[in-house]
Amino acid sequence: MNTTTSPARVAFLILSDDPARVLPGLVMAARMKANRGADVRVLFFGPGVKLAASGTADEQLDALRAAGIGAKACSANVEQYGVAAEIATRPLELLAAGAEVEEYARQGYTVLSF
């Protein structure tokens, strides 16, 4: 009997600006996609947007892009924290986070938060 399984669908919701909490999650996201073929999404929200803007996660953002993951950030939080110039230099798509998270739920993603 030949069985096939669908790849895991995992959304990484980056809520913290603490590198010790966030960076391992970003590494895991890239590796799940690259090594296991998982369908991975990454969204920076709330204070996580500040971390993305800081440059601390640039290596991990590059790894996500290399793995084929287009990371996203909440446009309202970018404005709220005043980090538009910093975010513009990073490989992040800006969008409305609420609609994105709702879509994760509709499509059956497991959401992990860091």
C-alpha cells in the first residue's frame, strides 16, 4: 500500500522582541521548510516587528528567504513603532495581520508563537 502525506502547514507568529525567544523559532521555520518540505509561513506582529527592524534577525531572515519563505510583518505595527525605514531594508512583505492570521486558521495551519 502506498500512502502519501501532505506536508505540515505551520505558521510562525513572531510576537516577541526578545532574540533569545525568537531566533530559535526562525531557525526552526527555515529548517522545517528546507529539510522537511513543510508549508511554512512567518508573520512578525506586535513587538516582533521591532525585532525584525532592529537587524538582530537579519541572518535568520536571509535563511527564510533562501528556504523559499516570504516573511511578512504587520503594517499597522510598523507604523505604530515608527520602524518603516528599517523594515523597508529587509525582505518583509507588509500586510494587515488580522486578515493573515484568519487565513491561517481557515487553511488549517498550526500556529506557533514565539
